Amino acid sequence: MGSHDGPFVCLKCLFCFFNVLLFLVGAAMFSLGLWVLITKSAYISILQSVFDSFQSLLYIFIAIGALAMFLGLWGCLGVYHFGVKFALMAYIPLLIVLIIFHFFPGLFVYFKQQKMEDELNKTILSLIQNYNPMDQANQHKRLTLDYVQARMSCCGWTGPENWKNNTFFQNKMGTYPCSCSNHPNNFQPMLGVCQLNTVSHKSVVSDWPVKKQGSIMAGWGIPGLRTTD
């Protein structure tokens, strides 16, 4: 090995190290995208029902991960097996494409943020207003709302007062959604309808033994929607 080969070997090692990191980041993105695509999580269900472009963005996210994996692998193997010049001729254009694709989801969210906030707000409030344990046709929506409230220890979107617009609980005095309960999970079920200890014809939301913070304060909302005390 000549004295002038040292810096070149060093650069090749740094280049490979960068591409290994690129491959790992791509693998993480690809795996996360696939997990979100096949998961039945309640949070994902709400996002899919709110944002029409959620599925498209997810496919783009997966494609970016796959491209990053390929690029990382190509960068490492290409330099050693095909030569620097040949590898870089294909590597640089693909890297430019990857950078452009990385900006696309962020720009999309930036320009659509207000619409996304409005749609999310509208969807959650609609789920609360139309919540009905007797409605088997929309059972998955009811279970999604129960799951979110129970797991995030919250009640309503901005607070329990959102439930004032629910027809079922207006007509069923002395009841409240179990997922809102401030009792320990082993004390009452997380799903369905719970009974108040004292039934009154004048019982209102303020009488419910429920958590006082909504989903936004619990950290569910888009950053621009979150509120502070």
C-alpha cells in the first residue's frame, strides 16, 4: 500500500460508516411504516379515518425507508466491488432523489396542518357526540374512543364537557362512559356504560366521577392543538 493510499482508505471507511447508518435508518423507517400499515391500533384507526392522504403518506414513508436501505447497501458494496466512479455515478442521483422524498412528507404536513387540525377536531367531537353502546354498526368507532380515553387517562377532546352533546347519555341519566372513569382500572371496566352511585334526574356531566382533562391535554393532539395549564 502506497503512502498516498492512506487518506483514500480512510475516506472509503468513513463512506461505508455513513452508508451503514443510512441503511439502519432506512430499515427503521421501513419497519415502522409496515407496522403502522398492518397494526390495528386505535390511534392509527383515528388517523386513517381523519386524513384522506394518510395511507399515501405511509406508502411514501415506506418507500423512503426501502430506498435508504438500498442506497446504504449500494454505497458500501459498490465502492469495493464496482469501483468508486461507477458506484458514485448511480449513488449521487439516488441520494438526491432520497433527499427530495424526505422533504415531501414534512412539506405536506406543513401546508396541510390547519386542515388536519380541523379534521381531527371534527372527527373526535363527532365520535363523542354519536357514541352509543346500542349501535352495533359503529361498534369499532365506540371501542376506538373507549380505548383512547382509557389508555390516555382522559375524558373527551377538550374535557368531559364535550359529552354534554351526546344524545345517549342525555337520555340515560345516572350513567357515564366507563373509559372516562377516574377509578382504578381494576375497580371498573374500561369499556361500556357505568352507573353513578346516586341516580338523579338532574345528574349532569359535572356529577360524573371522571378524569377532568381531555385528549389534547393528555398529549394526543397535533402540536399546534395542545393546550397548557
